Amino acid sequence: MKLKDVSFRNRKHAKTQVIDETGAWYTLDNAAIIMPAINNDVETGIFRMSATLDHPIRYDAMQKALAKAIERYPYYRVELRRGFFWYYFEPSKTLPVLEADEGSPSMGYSIHRRGNLLFRVRIKAHRVAVEFNHTLTDGTGAINFLKTLLVLYFKECGIEVQNTGDVLLPGQPISEEEFEDAYHKHYKADIPGPLPLPKAYHLNSKLLDKHTYRVTYAHIPLQPLLDYARQHKASVTEVLVAALMEAYIEAWKRTPPKKRDGNNIAVEVPVNMRKFYPTKTLKNFSLYVMVCLDPRLGNWTFEELVEYVHNVMRIENDERMIARQIARNAGGGRNIIVRLVPLIIKDFFARLFFSTLGQSLITTFISNLGAVTLPEEIAKHVGRFDFIPAPSADTKTNASCLSWQDTFYISFGSRVESTEIEQHFFSRIASLNIPVYIDLHTEVG
């Protein structure tokens, strides 16, 4: 097939907005199509971004800001619908309304309920939180929306923002590229899919109550963490992956062999694909690097683990390697046989594949959003940002992190009673002469 033909087909598949005799609607992006089938009361698929301000939030100002913000992101003002072959998004007349930030984060919200949007905004005292279902977007989309919301809120409070930088605001043109399916746009048909992985080890601990999600918040001074990473010729993310991997290796050692469901410690590290491919999409566009190690190979010092993780990520965090995932995922969605299978059957196999070929191959994940920035006029009024991973009954304990100004913020979300992973992780970081401050430990039903 000619290169021009390939480019045309990719652009065609990348378009998510459809206008027909029924009106306007959106198709789900390639990463989102499996999510509605697997989301339930426990596996909610909801991750969370929050900002803590230097004053109690003014409800009226924030509600006005929210109403303006959603007008700038019409592709987020949608409800999930079932078609005969696929799920789709229908533009909603529902205006998002602020909710009290009570109960457990990321729990108690269904994207299948009629009238529900695929995100919500919650406030409590000084904190505003946006909780997005992964069917709608990834961390990049969520933090962009939160930044827009904050700029509009402070404007409602009378603070003028002269230079908004990369913050999207009402009145600016909305490009189709913002809601394109970038996986299909950058699909390559002539490369192989990723290599198969062995079954992963999972933490052997009793699950918490069905509606309980324990979150541990912590912060770390950024400079000592950067200094340690540079001294060992590694990135901050690689140091954190090594600490998380070590915590699970120790848990594996304490687990009797007969109770281990696998021997591969597999840490999934999401990668923002926007750094590889030119796109403005604010839908999903992240894949992952998998760092694996079999503890049966022997003992590792922490320095050796950092070096090992660095070498693996240097090889795997490469466009040529990660593109194999796009080839597998997007290629399957283009298969005519798959497209013609009724949705009820797709749902069954989606849940089966997610369990056997997805979560069963992952021990845990850690997602680093990177540095968050805001216009200087309002940055001084924001004390911190936090990023909470979506809950998972299979990987059980996972982490998400970001940096704000001179501080690194990390949150562990867990669905099990054991806190051994969090304890070992923070103890290891502290052992490197890097101060660790546990801010809040919540276990809410």
C-alpha cells in the first residue's frame, strides 16, 4: 500500500466525531474501547487529580468556572451509550455540578448510569479534585482540564491572568486534533506486536471492603531526589520504579511458594506518547514500558536495581519498541471480523482478555505525570497537586506522582489490607538520605 494511502486511512480512523441523521456523537479512542466492559464497582477506571489552594474554595466562583470550562472541552461533556457493535459517546445536556468531596476517592461513581458524565468535580475546604474515567482521557487530558478550571476560578475571584501559556480557555478555537484518536493516526501495519510476558506475581493480601480505597499521600523535596538520580545516571522515575520493584521482591520472598500466582515482578510504567508523535489530542494517548525481573535469579542491591531499571527503560522507552503496542491494539480494532462482532460478545471477550492478557501479567504500576505548571499570577495561590491512580482489584497497590514547584508528590492507592508495599517503598527512599513526609493516610468506605 502506498504511503499516501496509509496516511489517508490513518487520518480517517483517527476522527472520533461523527455527524449523521441522529445528530453528533463521538467514537471511543483505541485505548478506551475496552474500559466500559471492565469497569465495575471495584474496577472503576477512575483516576484523580487535585489541587489544594491557599484559601477555602468559593463554591459559586468554582461552579461558574466549571460551567465555562466544560464549554471549552465539549468532547468531555458526553455520556456513554451502547450501540449494537460498539460503545459511543453522546453529547450531553447535563451541566457538571460540583460535588462534596466525601467518601472514598475514585469510588461510588458509575459511567453506565444514565445522565452521568464520565468525570466529576469534587470540592472540600481548600481542595478541588477532578476524577476522570480512563474511557474519556488520560493524565494529560485531566491535568489540562484542571488547569483550565483553576485559571477560570481565579478569574472569577478577581485575579487577572495576563499570560496563560498552554492553558486552554473559552473563546480559543477548538481543533479536531484535540479529540482525535492518535493511536489510529500513528498506526503502522507492518511491524510486529509486543512479545508475550509470563504470569506476574501479585500481592497476597486480603482485599478491603468492596467500596473501600485506601490512599496514602506523601511528599518529598524534589532536589535531593533529583540529585540521587543524577548521581546514579538515572531518572527520577527509574529510581521510583526500582524502589517499588524492591518492595514487591521482598513481598514475594515472604509469600510461601504455593501461594505465589507468578514469579515475574512486572512494573508497568505509563508513557506519554505525545513525546514521540506530534498530536494535540486530549483523549487517551499513553502506552507503557514494562520492567520485569524474576526474583529467583538471586539478590540485588538497590543500586543494582536502579541500574537494571535504567537499562531496561533505556531500551524499552523507545518509539520503535512502544509502537508495537499500537500495531497490536489499533490493528485489532480495524479487523473487519472484530468490527462485525456484536457488542455483547465483545464485552465478554474484553473482560476475559483484560484478566488473562492484561492484569494477570502486571504486578503493579507507577505513573509519573511530570512537572505541573501554572501562570505565575495564580501559582502562588496553589499549595500542592496530587495524583491518585485508578483502583484495581488485581494489581491491588499502585502509585501515581507528579512534581509541583520544588516538591515531589506521590500517592499510593490500595485495595488490600496490607501496607507493606508503601512502608518498604518510603523506607527505601528515606534510606537514601531523601526526606519523606507522609501527609495523610485515608481508608474510607
